Amino acid sequence: MDFCYYCIKKSKATGKLDQKELKVLGQNCNQVLFNKGDKIMIQDTLSYNIVFVKEGLVKVHVMGPEKEQILKIVKGPSYLGIPTTIGAKINEYSATAISKTNVCFIGFEVFKEIIKNNGEFAYEIIVELCRSELYHFKKCINQVQKQGPGKIAEALLYFSEEIFNTQKFKLPLTRNELGDLTCTSRETVSRILSDFSNSNIIKVNKNKISILDKNQLEKISKTG
DNA sequence: GCATTAACCACAG
DNA sequence: CTGTGGTTAATGC
């Protein structure tokens, strides 16, 4: 039952725990492997657990009044279910694996106890929550005020810099999902991607994207 | 008015 | 699932 102790994909917070705390965590933690497309959390169901993505990519999404909205793409290691487990009785959003993903479900009671007893751990959790809130503030402003090309440019840069750390990557979303992420339609996504491609800003081959002119992309993202 | 932007629809690969 | 063309509505010179 020491698998949390030996886990090499610990969160920054979990790195602050001593062996005894890790043992308790390990006893109240269940690891599950999800494949692409599997649902990890379902909106409107009861939320009993803190969800920690050890490894892999997950889309966090909600069904709005009109249509599906993708809130963000999360790359492990990262927590996902903290706000909805602590702040609400039910899951306020869904989470779906978009690659092979390793997830730990952590019992809420134990998680709560560790927060209360270990300030260093709690602090790291707060840091993660703060970063997430700031990200959403920024995304909210950008999605409301930028127009199409700016939104798509920003999303491409996000994948390139935050998720894959390379100029060449395979987009893990369909055009439709990219539309749901950027608050545009799938047609608009298609058109903007071919526009970028025709202007030699990016190269597109199905879902494989290469960023050719990062400066230009940043400029478009910045000016909207 | 005229231009721009983007959603919606439809249809073809 | 995607790409494209036509149409329409909103917005801003």
C-alpha cells in the first residue's frame, strides 16, 4: 500500500507529505487507467472523490443551456476535481480522457484531513487553484473580446507551449471540439485553420499541426 | 449604404 | 468528421 510513496508522478503538493501521510493517502486512493474517450467524471453526478490526473490529457467540459462548452484541456500531473468536490455536492462539470490517461481517485475525507494537518501541502493546493482561477479569468476575457483568428491562434499556442512543448503536434481534438473550446463553430475553425495554412503561418495535415511562424501567430493572438 | 465577421445550412468527399 | 459555398444577421465605419 505504499504506491503513493513510490509514485514518481506525485503532485507538487503530495511531494510535501511524509511517508506516514503518503501511506494513509495510498490506502485511500484508487488508480484507474482510462482510454481515449472514456468518461472520468460526469456532470450532475455526486462527487465523492478528489480526482488527480497522473498522466495523460483530459478535457473538462460542461453542457451549457445551448451547447457543449469545453472549459479547458488538462495535462497530468494535475488535480481536476477539487473545486467541485469541495465546493459543491455534485460534479459541476464532466471530464473525459482524450488520450490514454492514468487517474487517481482520492477519498475526500482523507484529502481534507491532510489539508488540515499539513500546511505545506495545503499551500501547494492553493497555488494550483489560484493558477487555475487566473487561467480562467484570462480565457474568459480572451474568448469574449477576441475574434475568431485570435481565439484559434491562442488555442494553437496553448497546445504548442503548455501541453506539448513543441512546434509540431497532433491535435487531440476534432474541429468541432476545438470550436467548443474556443467558442466558435466548427466551420469557422476549419476556415481559420486553412487561412493560417494558406498564409504559411502553420502547416495542417489532418490533425497534425506544425507552427511555422510563431511570431505571426502570437501577433494574431494578441491583437485578436 | 457598404464592408466585415461569423453563425447556420447544405452538400460533397 | 471536414471543407466549402451560399445566405443571413449584426455591427461598425
